[in-house]
Amino acid sequence: MTGCFFLSYQTFRCFAYLCFFSQRAQSAAALGAKRPSSRSSSQNRKLPPSSKPTSSAPDIAGKDIVNPTACILSAAMMLRYSFGMTEEADAIENAVNKVLDKGLRTADNMSDGCTCLGCTAMGDAILAEI
């Protein structure tokens, strides 16, 4: 069972790492940073303004208010349906449910009597339940 936990923990860490850098890339794009172009594209070509990279939500980029539960549950679906790792997917889904049952929410999902957390704190709470 320890090996199974290690595998699911490492998988979660890998997914969290990818999400972290995805959010950082979106934040950088919101600030006008350029993404590296592929080797096949012309290095001297100027891009029209419409093709510049942008964040999907520039108004909330870098404010720690994004709800990470959908991204985390997407990882559980990936484990379950793409890799057949049902125990690990169950562990992630159960952790999300436990956090929500405790009344922890992000600002977009608040209810009376619940505690509002930022994105980082919500992710930490879910990770602690795994």
C-alpha cells in the first residue's frame, strides 16, 4: 500500500507542478511576456497583435483567487480513464470531497457558514487530505 500511496502522491505532485507552471505562463502572458516559438516557425517574423499570447482570465491572474478543484478533479479523471489508476483517482476525489465537506471554499463557490480560501490554500488543504 505504501508504494500505491507513493505513486499517487508523485502523480499528484507532477500534476500540481504542471498546473503551477501553466498558471505562471498565463500570468506571464497577461503581463505581455512572449512564449518561445517553435523551431519550425520563422524567427524573424513579426506576429500580428491578434496572435499575441494572452491569459484566459487576465483580470484575476496572480491574485490567488482561482478555484483549483476543477483542475485537480480533471487530474483524477485523467488517472482513472487514461491510465486506469482508479485507486489514485478515488484518493483525489475523496480528498476534494472531504475539503468541501469541511466547508472550505474559494471565493467563487462561497456559501453561508463556509471558510473562504485562496487558490494556494485550497490546493494545500486538498493535498493534506490525500
